[in-house]
Amino acid sequence: MRSCNLQWLLLVWLCALFLFGKETRGTSAIRGVNPSQSSLYENKSGFFHCLNSTQKIPYSSLNDDFCDCDDGTDEPGTAACDQSTFYCENVGYIPKNIPSSHVNDGICDCCDGSDEWLGYVACPNQCTQLAKERIEKRLVEMRTIREGLSKREELKIRSSLKAAQLQNRSKLLKVAIHEAEVLEKKTNKDLEWFEQVLKVSQLQDLASNVTLRNNDSISSLTEAVSNDETNNASCEVQSNCVEEKEASDGCGISCNEKEMLQPELIFERCKDVTKVYTSSRIMLSLEKFFFDILSKFPFLSKITSGRQRKTKTEFLQLCINNLKEQLQSLRSELERNRTELERIQQYFSIDYGPESVFFALRDTCLETDSQGYHYTLCLLSHALQDGINLGKFKQWDSNYTRMIFTDGTPCWNGPARSTIVDLLCGVNETILGVSEPSKCQYHIGMTTCAVCSIDELKRIRDEASVILSNFNQTTKSKSAPERRHDEL
Ligand code: MAN
């Protein structure tokens, strides 16, 4: 009997110890308190010290549905204090804090249903189901990020190759432009020379014709020559080279001009400076042949002197035309090269993000139809709604996950159209959706591997690991998430 009493005493003492210990630890008894703050809710000589003020209230006033502390910390488990928070334990899933005003409001906020403890509404525990769904979702996201990361590596390589190609092209273009500019100057000078020679030659032709026709004196020749505009121009050209005058030379062909008119000299110079087309080439060889014969048989030259001068003029005209053609094609080549160089330089004036990963995506255009409009988004360039400009690329935002396009077509009675493009990690470049949150301000969501990051992968993996471990603590069953543990 005595030993029986002793056993009872021991049991009562143990129970008292357990209960007392629990009271002093003051943990699970206080509804809505985050375990990390449980020590603050200990019973200190029958009082509770409000957490953010010097107020002290009777311990029994905790969670009595009346707000005693100014900071609301005495009512973590009721809706009595506006500024207070309720801690959902959500065992098996993710614990969370909700505003205390949500407690017993008839809406299930905690997946374990703990916020609706008065039972106004039935909140079955959904934490396990949510954990499973969240883990599945996270696993899918992780797979996408992993695939995206490997695509991103490829994109980086493509970007640096494209950048190197363009750098190289821009170097070549600069050299080509410089050479073409030098050649343009030279060709211009050559052209001037030939035009000058042509004038002199025409002058000679005219003089010769007049002589042949009239067989007359110098005065009639000079008269005939001075009536001719071409001759006038020619006379001006040769005005500073007049040491030797001959009657038959009309207005006065100087020694230098005579030199100029040497068939061989003209031919050689023409051959040097022109790139004539096939037909012209044949013409040139014929001319050469003709000149050769003339030079070998001076008497022929005399007989055919009129013919020679005429041919020479024609020949000169051919050279001049050819030089003009060359100049024209040189100028259009210069124009083309300058435009291309400008475009390349403009390419390099934009920020292509970390490791220039976006370089290869520049001018990649994505299209989609939404709410009756056809949208075109050309990355880092511009956006269109049908034919309407929704903005040109202006700048990056949010650590290279947002592109901002501004200065589009003005909205009727409103601002210029602008577009925000948000980038999410994905394997391919795809538009997720287009909206117009406010008039003429558009939003496009899209995926690209360029924004996939290891940090994001780690963040998601850590979150999934926490959920999985919470989940595994509450269930012994070998359910789907646990089997996939090795993926985390
Ligand atoms: C067009 C479209 C719309 C826009 C209106 C504004 O219809 O560009 O997106 O809201 O113009 O007038």
C-alpha cells in the first residue's frame, strides 16, 4: 500500500514537473506565436512584457481577445490587435506569418487550418498536398533552369562569335573605306587630267577641221576657235603653259599639252587608271593597235592626222566615261560600307548584359497575336503593334531581367507608346503574353535562357529541400517527392 502511495506521489510529481516545465518554457501554449519567439512569451512572475514597449500586463491577458499592449503583441492568436501577426505552423509544408486580422475571419489562410480555430469554416489540412504540388513544380522549374543554363552557355559562345565577326568586319570596312577614299581622290584627279586633255584634243580637232575646210590663215582659224565654247575652256586650262605657240594649234597649244596629247602617254595612263569592261577593253586594244601603227609609219600619221585626232578624242571620252563609272561605283561602295560600319558601331553602343550574353539575341524578332493585334518584338531594338511603333530599346532594368522600350508612336491625346519586357528563365525565346496595363503602355512577358542563373537554381533547390524535409518529417509513406530526393 505504502509503495503504491509512493508510486502515485512519484507520478504526480512527474506530471507537475512536466506541466510546470512546460509553463516556464511557455512555448506551445501560446497560440499564433513563432517558436523562435517563444522565450519572449514565457510567464515572468505572472506577467507578460509587451515586446515593443515597456508595458507589462498580467500573463492571463495573453490571447484573451482584448488588445492590451499598444504594439499588439499580447494577441498573436486572435484578431483583437490590428498590427499583430499570427504564425501558421503548417507542419509538413512552409510555416508563415499572416496578419492577425485574418484569424477566424472565415477564410482558410494557413494550410493546416490553424487560423480558423473557432471553426466558423472547415479548413482541412492541405499542407501535404501543397507540399507535393510545390515540390513537383520546383522540380520542373529546376529542370528548365538546368536546360536553360546549358543553352545559355551556347548563347554566350554565339554572342562572342558574333561580336568577334562584327569587330573583324568593322576593321575590314574601315580599311576598305580608307582605301576607297584615297582612290576616290586619285580617280578625281585622273578624271580632271583626262578632261583637260580632252578639251585640248577637241581644240586640236576643231583647229584641224577648220584648216582642212578653209585651208586658211591663222586668223580665220583663231576666229573659228574663239567661237567655240570648248576651245575657250581649253584656252583657260592651258593659260599658264604658253611658252611655245604654233599657228596650227589654234588658241595656242603649249609644250606640256602637246606632251599630254602623245597617244602612247594617253593610252598608258588610261590603261593604268581605268578598269574598263570587256567591250571597252577590246576597244582599248584596237586603239593601242591603231596608235602603234601610226607611230611606226609617220607618213600615215600625216595622211590620217584628222582621223588620229578624232580617235584620240573618242578614246579620251571612253577613258573619261570609264573613270566616271568607276567614281560612281566607288561612291556607292563607299556609301554602302559607311552605312554598314555605322550599323555595326551602333551595335556596339548597347549594353549586352553580363558576359555580353544578349549580343546574339539583338534583332531576334518574336511575334504573337493578342486581343486582335499582331505584336512583333525585336529584342534590344524595337516593338510593334501591327504597324504601330511601341517603342525603341532604351535601357535595362531589374538586373538585366527587364528591357524598357520608349518613344514609340504617340498615343492619341496621350503619351508616346512605351513597352516593358520582362524576361523569365526558359529554354527558348518565347512570348508568354502581352497586355496593356494602362493606355499605350504595354507589357510583354517572355522567356529566354539568357536570364537563367545558378543562383536561382540554388534558391529553388533550397526551397524544395526544406519543403521535402518538412514533408518527410510528417509522412512515412514513400510518396512521389521523396523518391525524387536525389534531384534536389
Ligand atoms: C490603338 C492601339 C491601342 C491603344 C489605342 C489608343 O487602338 O494602339 O493599344 O490603346 O490605339 O488610342
